[in-house]
Amino acid sequence: MDNKLNKLKNILLMGPGPSCVSTSVYDALSKPTLGHLDSDFISIMDEIKYFLQKMLQTSNQLTIPISGTGSAGMEACFVNLIEKGDNVLILINGIFGKRMEDIAYRLGANVDTINFKWGTPILTDIVKKKLIQKKYDLVAVVHAETSTGVCNPIEKLGKLVKNNGSLFLVDCVTSLGGINIQMDEWGIDAIYSGSQKCLSCPPGLAPISFSRKAIEKLKRRNTKVPNWYLDLSMLINYWSGEDRVYHHTAPINMLYGLYQACYNILEEGLENVVNRHMKMHKLLVSELQDFGLELLVEKNFRLPMLNAIKIPEGISDIKIRNILIKEYNIEIGGGLGPLSNKIWRIGLMGETAKKENIQKLIDAFKKILQ
Ligand SMILES: Cc1ncc(COP(=O)(O)O)c(C=O)c1O
């Protein structure tokens, strides 16, 4: 019988995610599957929680991976923290902020939004004015907007949100393991991420963390969490305490993968990993600029792990990406929404953020574009 898996090529993943996966993570994924209440597995679960706390720089007890991709993490935060009629403010400058708005709206919240031009950051002065006018139950924003390559000013926003008394929810799907995140210091009450970006694990898990204030809100709810699978008041009984209670069958081997991915980052040192991302970003930018290509985002607001490059006039986005993947086995991303056909998104996430990968891409670009 023909087995399609034997024909898979090794693609250099330089798009907006998934990123390259290391051999150690692939090895971890193939370790023996254990029962989801096995004591060895439970000790791995405990260590994953500890690893995530370290990377998010938080002491939050409720720090666990949700079984599902980054969007499940997003949904978990909203369904647990919002009740019908809550006042919610979403700060939007890309596709993932828009997705937050959609989820909050579906949950029956009174949703206000402030929209900023895609490719520019959230402006704190404008947010400040809005927060003076109205009290919110929750304010949500994306840290690293993968659709545009913009880094939003989370620390500054955290202070403003704290003065308003609302909960502060942050998407760190693309930022975790690539840039500094100080969850406690910055006053973040709830955060979610995804395994397939700077953590360099395959997609399928969404680390989340809730502060004490967020847990209080969960306990004070007048109504049940409207989603059974993502109800943290039940999930917490599987992820903590002496008597673990079955909730759903955890994706055991995926959790081995996440364990190894976090282990790799902490062994290299979080600060070193963050510095490596910045160093590789600078290298990529200087190579691209030498070649006459320009970046979409102003220097001070650029993400190191997601570089939005303006597609030169007269060049076909899809044609170039097709050549890259078919002839060079390199994947990069295209633009989304208003940036479709206007930018390429080059990811330098986790394992991908290495000099040799940048060189391969630049060499290919030179051959194709010249
Ligand atoms: C910033 C951000 N938030 C949320 C998501 C959704 O994650 P997933 O595609 O893993 O569901 C992504 C995915 O690219 C993202 O980049």
C-alpha cells in the first residue's frame, strides 16, 4: 500500500507558524504513551506547569496547557471570564484582535473596540481616554500581532487597565518564547499562547494562565461557563491536587512534546533565547534591506519573530511563494485581509531563528527575484 507519510518533504518553516521542530521534540513525541492518570505522567504535567510559569514570569497556580490550538486558548479565556452583558473593550490592529471581538460578541458581551491601522501599534493615549470614559469588566489585546508583525505595548497598557479596575487579557500566541513577557509585573490577568510558534512544538496545545483576580471572577460567575470542554473550574481538578479527576483524555504525547520544547528553551536560558530572536531579526532585516526590500512596520514596533516585508511593485506574491516552496523547500507566509498581496510574512520563531535558515532564504530570494 502506498503510504503518503513516506513522501513528506522536509520544509524549512519560515512563515507565521508552525515553526521548525527540533529532533529532541520529535523524539519526545514518540515516547511511550501512558495513561492520563499515570503517576509518571502526572509528574510531567506538574513540571510543564512549572516550565510555563517560568516562561510567562508568573507565580499563577492556574497555569496549564489547554488541549487545542491557540484559538482554543483564546476561547478558553473568553468563555471563562465573560458573562452576558459584561462590558468588554478589544484593542484591534490585526486579524487576531478581530477574532477576539467575534468571540466576545458571540458570548453576549457589550463589546467596544478601538481599531488602529494594520501595521501600526496600539496607541496608549487613545486607550487611556476610552478607559477614563467607561468602566470595563475586561480589556483584551494581542501582544504580537502575527498578521502584521507589530508588537503592542503591553506593559504600558497593563498600567492603564489596572487603573480602570478591569481584567487584562493578553494573547501571547506568537510572543511566548520569543520576546520578554512579564505576566505578573505587567498586571496581566489572563494570557494564552500556542505551541507551534516560538515554542517550536507542533500545533495542538495552548498554554494559558489566570491570575488570582481572574480566578475570583470565574468563581463569582452568576452563570455556568457556557462551554463544557474549556470550563476551567473543572479542568483545574485534573491539573492540580492529590486526587486528579478525569476530565478529558489528555493528548499525552503532545504534552511530552511541549515538555521537551519548554525544557529546550529553559536550558538555553530564556534571556538567551529572547536575545537570539532579536539578533536573528536584525540579521534578516539588514540582509533584506541590502537587497532593497522594505519592512511594513516602523523600527521601534517590529516583532523579531514575525517580519512583514513589503512586496515590491510588479512582483506576484503567490508566484514567488510557490517557487520558494516547490524549488527551495522554504515556506513563508502571505498577507491577510487588507495586507493580502501586499506583504510577505517571514517567521523567525524558535528553532527557525537560526543564521543558516536566514542564509538559505536570502540565497533563494536573490536567485528568484534577480
Ligand atoms: C496572535 C495569534 N493569536 C491566535 C492565533 C490562533 O492560533 P491557532 O491558529 O493555533 O488556533 C494565532 C495563529 O496564528 C496567532 O498568531
